[in-house]
Amino acid sequence: MFVVTGATGNVGRVLVRILAEDGEQVTAVSRHAEGRPDGVRHFAADLADPQSLRPALDGARALFLLVAGEDPQGILDLARTAGVRRVVLLSSQGAGTRPEVYRHHVAFEEAVRRSGLDWTILRSGGLNSNTFAWAGTIRANRTAAAPFGDVGLPTVDPADVAEVAAAVLRGNGHAGSTYDLTGPAPVTPRQRATVIGEVLDTPVRFVEQSREEARAQMLAFMPEPVVEGTLAILGEPLPAEQRPSPAVEHLLGRAPRTFADWAARTAPAFR
């Protein structure tokens, strides 16, 4: 049985569906049950409270783990005691490129490496689904605002991340590996707005924010160190952050989906 934490999120929801449609036994774990496929066992739990995971882990052999809560060792000890043999951690590319900022992710990665389980770390680049932040203004007045309008990053489709996670959870030869997951090519915020306009068949006007405007907006829902790190990646990315990774193609045997693929699939959210 596979246990998927964050099962109603952009990656977890797809991962649960892939495993369930392939006939695997899946336990979906999230704070709320909305969005889980019919027939999938669900447990409400919070990673901030590792003990709340105990019933979900009963009978599990593999765990898909998010970076959440403050006690990764407690989660992993509980998983090992329950008989879990494999853990796949969804981390961030920033844990490798900017460890001084992404210390929370680094702490989870270090705990996974010393867990005694077969482990694999997936370091995701920025997710295309972050573009949902524009959905309200695009629906309301066909505008999208972001800083650094002409700086491109190879953002990744969350469905590709989920497919990689499914392959790693079920496959062999991945123990002890860390994979960076990106899209096929850098895409700028201005280009993303244009692509969404093409999908909607109506122009979307791009408004470039100043760094300070973006910072003030992000501080409403992100800690200050993460805001500063995120703005640094968005505005002055390191070469490793702009370089597409071959991992998705290597692991799935096909090229990663483009931003246009994602936009076409999610167009109803912007209409």
C-alpha cells in the first residue's frame, strides 16, 4: 500500500489518481478530504502532528512525503516502526541551489537520508500551478501581474512531478538518488500571460510589478526569508535554476510537458 501525504494538492491529487487507476492500494492523507478520488481510503492528518499519521501508515510499504511540519524525524520514525520500507520526499530545487534560504527543506532531506529507509528525493522547480495566483485577475479583467517579467525559469507541470513520483515509488534503482525536476525550457512571466491569452482566445495584459510591490504581496502568506529567496530566484536566477533538467525525460521516457500544455488543460480556471 502507498501512503500519499498532501493528497489534495496539485501534485498529490494527481499521484493518488495515477496509483488508484493502476489498481494500487492507496491511502490519501490530507487535512481535508476534498478532491480525493472515489474509493480511495482517506485519513485526515496534519504533518505538524506526526502521531496523527499513525493510523494512515498501518500496512503501508511506501510513503510520499511533503515538506511540512517541524518534525521530519518524528514522521520518519513512525513510518519505519509501521513497516514502511521506502520514502519519496518532494523537496525543492532551492534546497540544492540556495540551502541557506531553504533550510526547512534541507532539514527534511537530511532526516530522510539518515532514516534507514530506501529514500529518493525529488527536488521540484517552480510549479506551473503557481500561475493559479493569476486566476482571479485574469477572470476579472484579463490582467496578470508579476515582477521580473522577462526573466525565464523552466517551471514544471505538477502532473509530471506526480508521474515521476509514481514511477519512483513503484520502481527499482532509485534508492539514494536525488532528482531535479523541471520543465523543458525557461518561460518568462510575460510569456506565460501570452500563452494563457492564446488558450482563452482573448489577450491577457501583463503588468510588471516592482520588486517591492511583489515583496509586499508575498509577505502576506510567506515568511520573510522565503520571500527574499523566492524573489532572488525569480529576479536573479543562478545558472542551475535556469537550466532545464533531463530527469523527467530520463525517468518517464518522454519530454516534460510544456507550459502551454498545462495552460490548455487548466484553462477553465482562468475563464
